[in-house]
Amino acid sequence: MSLIVHGNKSESVVSEFPIEVIDDTHAQSYLNTPCNGSRDRIEPYFEDGKLYCASYTYICEDDIEPYNSQLFEKENKVYKINNTLEVLPTICENHRILVLDSNGDLYYDSMDVEEYKPIESGFIILV
């Protein structure tokens, strides 16, 4: 038995989902009841150093590619802000930009806030 723990660095409470380890790369939900990880069919597996769980991909923060003015792609992308992010890329139609601080908390959301203020470090998500 093992647990998947989900939350961000600044949360005092995190969610814990019981799982059963099958082998070095696969696990399955232990309980099939509402209000736990099995509700989202969490059956985690590891591939190429990344943890895949339902529709989520988990990778070590150190392995996130630095942001260097990349543009939107077909799929959502997450980049690490290592130097002050002064200006955001131009937002294409039907796209969104989220900026998280270094704790993983929401700092800016292009759907809710018009004015962006520079941030020294954190993460940018191009949706």
C-alpha cells in the first residue's frame, strides 16, 4: 500500500489517495468509493521519469523547462520562470495564461485580470 499526496507547497491540508502498488511503474486505486482518488479513476504509472495520474502529469519541479518566450502550442504547456517575467506573450483567441508564484499559488489569470505585474520566479502555464 502507498499514498498519492496532492496539494501545493502553500496548502496546510493536502489530499491523500490510497493506492496499491503493482510493480515498479504501475499502481491501481485501492478503493472504489466516492470521495477518494478512485472517483477519478486514478491508476498512476511512471514513464520517462514522469508520473501520469488520470488526466494529470506530475514531474519533478527541477525538470520543468525554463520559460524563454515560448509561444502557445497545440497542447497546454507549463514552464518555470527563472528570471523576472516582465511581459506575457500575446494571447491568441481561445487561449489563456496562468502565472503561479514559486509556491504554486495563482498569481495571474488572463481570464480574470487585465493588468499583469512582473513576477521574479514561479511558473507560467500556456493554455
